[in-house]
Amino acid sequence: MTEIEGIEIYPIISLLIFFIFFTALFWWVFSSKKEYLDKVSQIPFEKDALQNTKNNLYEN
């Protein structure tokens, strides 16, 4: 690894990308509106209910 010129920059870049991504994600989560998060959190349940309704229609 010491033979490759300029390789020491890659771990620094990786760390910066990691830090920036999770900092932005942290900021987005805490700045999001509660109503939006509640609405989005119900999406999986709505899809399950829709799927169950479709299955019941096809079984009859």
C-alpha cells in the first residue's frame, strides 16, 4: 500500500462521505414534520390492507 502514490486520500474521502451522509440523515429526521412522518409510517399497513382486500376478492 505504501507503493501506491496518493492512496492515503481514499480513507479520508470515505470517512467524509460517511460523516456527511449520516449528518444529513440525522438533520433530515429531526427537521421533518411529525405529520409527514406519521403519514409515511402508515404506508406499509395500507399496502397490507390493500393486498388482503385483493386476495379476498380473488378467492370469492
